[in-house]
Amino acid sequence: MTNRRATIADVARVAGVSPSTASVVFSGKTPVSDTTRLRVIEAADSLGYTGPDPRAASLRLGRSGIVAVVVGSSLNFMFVDPVQRLLMDGLAEAVAPLGAGLLLLRRDDELDIENAPTLTTASIDAAVLIGCDGSLRASLPIVQARGIPVVVVEGDAGEGIPRIALDNRDAQRRAAQYVRDLGHARVAIVTLWQDAAGTVGWIAPDAEIAVDVTRDRLQGARDVFPDAPAFACAGSSIDDGFAAGRVLFADPRTRPTAVIAQSDLLAAGVIRAAEDAGLRVPQDVSVTGFDGVPVDGLAPYELTTLVQPATAKGRAAGAAIAAMLDGREPESVNLTSTFRIGNTTSRAG
Amino acid sequence: MTNRRATIADVARVAGVSPSTASVVFSGKTPVSDTTRLRVIEAADSLGYTGPDPRAASLRLGRSGIVAVVVGSSLNFMFVDPVQRLLMDGLAEAVAPLGAGLLLLRRDDELDIENAPTLTTASIDAAVLIGCDGSLRASLPIVQARGIPVVVVEGDAGEGIPRIALDNRDAQRRAAQYVRDLGHARVAIVTLWQDAAGTVGWIAPDAEIAVDVTRDRLQGARDVFPDAPAFACAGSSIDDGFAAGRVLFADPRTRPTAVIAQSDLLAAGVIRAAEDAGLRVPQDVSVTGFDGVPVDGLAPYELTTLVQPATAKGRAAGAAIAAMLDGREPESVNLTSTFRIGNTTSRAG
DNA sequence: TTGTAGGCGTTATCAG
DNA sequence: CTGATAACGCCTACAA
């Protein structure tokens, strides 16, 4: 009744074969005669051996089957965003065939907790950085020094690091053009966060925005409406959009006839605010979103929005990782969004 | 310019010390003289050595610093629920001091993908099973055979496995009592999924429900309103609640004056449906939720609901894991929800 | 088809 | 405070 777990050597001994043979029975890398296989399996059963210890295997093979996903501080915050969720789904799906799972890690610089796991200390085969803005970039040297493949989604990590990007500016421009073609001239923009602090409020016309997504989408809208005022939110949520909408619709004389929101959740909030202000959507105000994700509770509205291939983004990141682990050159990918017309936009009155 | 990464042995050689000494410099387990430490650090720098290889360390130490979280099929689906997100946050927080991170794994039986990582093949120190209903229970023998500590959240895994549970029935009963005390008699219940398939519709009065949460909360409500009709939803979302609400409010003559929803998201949907049917909340219909999570876009309503300690649930699971890894006896915990009165309930007209 | 031998990179133990 | 030694459990040339 020893406490030690059985090892493959034990199994081999009981089965009366050599360790390598027993190993092969489990890995299937080499043909084994049926009788030996059976003996080994039986021995394993009798010992309660459930297969090779992954820890030992990963040392030997140099692979741990784990891909790190570096997220911001709070999982809760991150997964509020449907786009992130779909992204993770795509990623999980794409790395599964590699025998890899996703390890959630926080950013290295948020170490309030003693000896928390980090990119440096975790046994990982690769890392995915999401939204590589500033602070995330600090993680890079670490993984690079360890020689771990990295891929960046929605962000720029510099030379030689594959990126999975979106045509944010182009796509947003297309939506803006559509809005203009509908005859709208008084247009307001509701943006995602403009900085890490999540400063809420009107964005100065000449402000430099450090957050890639926000900047790019804003530029796209400004390509068509150069003077449109832009209001920055703290995050991507209905509540944030609602608060922004309240401000936009506060003054009946200056209120916009169309609002370009940088996410579907924000757009949903803006719509709520419009209703709240006694405005009908789309008759009195047109609203566009971005993302093309199902917004829980938005029915019967169907947003006019840009459908981004969120799951594909994850899959592309997974594919890049697979390539790198294979020793192949990873590709940076630039995905494109599709403009979809819903029932939240109409001709300017 | 060899491609091999430097090992601690290389560092030791360059520093002119023994490998064990070099190791100790990194682990800090034993005092080292400043001069040697410096020499080792310098050697490491010059070789680009970033610290012990986690794979080797985990073999040696028998710890990988990874805790598996077994989720249903889709991350997207799972993380829609704010309760799950908070739970994960608490869990991450609680295992971080152990130097552990969270590995997302799918259920073993959903293996459509060849060689996907599983509870059997991943190097994990412990596992958390969330919502241990039926199919999840299949994972148990596997981990137990491997001698891996397991804790179950919101579900029953049988003997000897620590559980983190909630006072679902008691809590729901308290809410129901409150509703009754307000004078409501025609009450309907909107429930979470009643089976894995997510069958939508009225629940037969004598139906046996296999999903623990749903059953327990339903019993709590029925303790007070034994004959209240219950309508089952497919999931916990505003849209699901809306659909249910539509049915409840379809016939003005039989419509309930109060609805007990089994989650806040469902309650939000029911409220929408009520508005949609021209009913005012709470004047015409009272609605209660369950969970006490912020529902994006629900303002200005503040739900009358049961606030469950979602993050604490995660932390408790983490604590149980910490205990087991420490060789201590883990505790099963029974957390309690707090009844909170919002503005979605009022006296029966 | 099976066995032998060596090493993957660490770290705990124990002796100096 | 430092160093030698021995595992940790497995996999894979290579030889038989």
C-alpha cells in the first residue's frame, strides 16, 4: 500500500517487458504485438496506471501542451466583451489539435500577488497577447528571451512578431460612408477607451490616442466626417454607451441625427439613451455599431454594424502558433469586416 | 551560435560554481554569498538565461503550477454568465499565491478534436469542476485515478470530494416569501435550463429535474407557491428571459402579478417582455432575480434579487485546492446568498 | 518486434 | 555557504 504512483517502469516490470516497450504501447509510435500490448495494458490496469506523467513527458519532449493567453487584470472584465469570448473560442479550437490548452495569465506588471504565475515561470509552449497596448508590450522581452513563440492580436508588438489584425479603419470608413449617403450631416462618434485609465468624455480634436483599436476606428469615421465630435467611453458595454448617449442627446438643438459607435454594446446603449430621450431609432436617430456580435437583450433591433470575424481571429492566432511550433514561418493576418445593414439606420429626416 | 538554450549547468560553468549553487541563487531556498550570487547572475545575463526551465522544474518538484478548470463545450457560452466570470476571477485570485494559473479544459467526452488536451493528458496539479451535472461526473474517475485533487462548484460529485455550494433553495424561498408577503398570489417562475438539451417550455408539475441549481431554486420557490407554474429557459440570458416573459404575459386574463426568475439575466428579459406587453414594473408586475450581478443595460431598474457571493465561491474553491495540495483536509463550503430589495417589486395591486 | 542506455534540466539531500 | 550525487518519469536512437 505504498503511496507512490505507479510509473511506466513499474508497469513494464509487472508486464514483464522493458520500459521502452511499455512506453510505446501508450504512445503508439511503434508497432507492438497484440499479446505484449495486452499484457502491458493489463499491468497498467492492475497498478492503476493512467498513462504517462505529463510533467515528465513535457520535459522529455520539450512541449507542455500549454498556450498562455495574457489578459488584462480581470477575467471578468475581459470576458464581458463578446468579441473576446469568441476570440477565445476560436483560439481554443485552433490549438486543440496541437494537444494544447489555454492558460490564463495576467500581465506581468500587475503582480500584487506574491509568486503568482507569469510568462516567465509558467511552462508554456507559446503565448498570445491580446490588445498589445503599451503595458502588454513589457511582457515581450521576457518571452522572447525564453524563445517562446508569440502572436499578437489587435495590437502591434514590433518586428518579427506575427499579428492578427482587423481592417478597423477601412471598415469604419465604409459604415461612415453609408451614414453619409443616407444624408446625415450632424454625426457624433462614441468611442472605446482612449487610454488605460478609461477617461470618459469628449475627445479633443487633435488628441493623440494610444489605443490602437480606438484610434483606427476613429480615423475611419473621421475620414468621412472630419469634424464629427467624439465621445470616449471607459469600456465596451451597454451602460457605457447609455451614459454617452445621455450626453449626446442632452440638448435637442445640437443632438446628432446619427451616431457611429465603436462597438455593438456601445451602440445598444446609445439606442437605449435615445429611447430614453424620447427619440425613435432609426426615425429620429440612426445608430451604427461595430463587431457584429449578438447583443443580449437588444431585440427587436438589429444593428447596422460591421461584422468582424471574431472567432476567425482566434483561429488565425492559433494557426500562427501552430506554424511557429512547427518551425514554419508564421503569417501575419489582416482580417476584414463585413458591413451589415440592420434596422437601426435610415435616411436623415 | 548554437541554438540550444542555456541551462543552469551552463550558467554554473561560466560562473565557476556548481549547478546546485546556481540553482539556489534562483530559488533563494538557501543563503548564498553576495559575491557568488553576483557571479551567477552575471553569467546568466551573459548567456541569456532567464531562469529555470519550468518543465524541468515541474518534473523535479512534482508541481506544474496549473489548475484545470473544466468547462462546458464553449468558452463563449460559459462566460456569458456574469456569475461564472466572477467565479473565475475569484478562483484565479485564490490560486495565484500558489503560483498557479488556470487552464481551460473542455469536458472529456466532447472530443471531436483529435488529440485535444484533456484531464488525462494535461500536466495539472488540481482540477475544478463547475456545475457537476451528469456528464461532468464522467471526468471524475480519471482525475481521481491520477490522484489529482478535485473540487466541485455547484454540483455534487459524491463522497470525499469537497463541494462549494450555495443555499439555492433557502435563498429562493426567502425571495418567494417576500413576494407572498407583498400580497402576490398569481406567481410564475422562470427557470434556468432543465436538462442538457435546454428544452424550453412549461415544466410538468411532477417533473424530475436533473440540473441541481434549477431544481433547488425551483423547490425554494415552490416551498412558498406550491402550484406556481414554471417555465424553463434554455440558458441564462436576457433573450431567454424575454422569450419566457412573452409567453407569461400573452394572455392578460391569466398573467401573473409576480415573476420569480432564477437568474438576474432572465429577470431582465422578463422585465423587457413586461414593458413590451405594456405592463409597468413593478406597478403591474413584480419581478425578482437571482445572482445579484450587475446586468449591463438594465438601468434604471435595480433588481430585487438574491446576491450570491460569486467571487467568494471561486475563492473558496481556490482555498480548497490550496488545502489539498498542502496535504490538509479540504473543507466543503456552503455559501449563503443575501436578499436584496430593489425597485422591481411592489405590493400586489 | 523488443531491449538497453542515456539524457531532458532541475533541485533536494547531505556531506564538507 | 558550497559542491557532489541522485533522482524526478519518460522517450528515443540504436542495437539485438
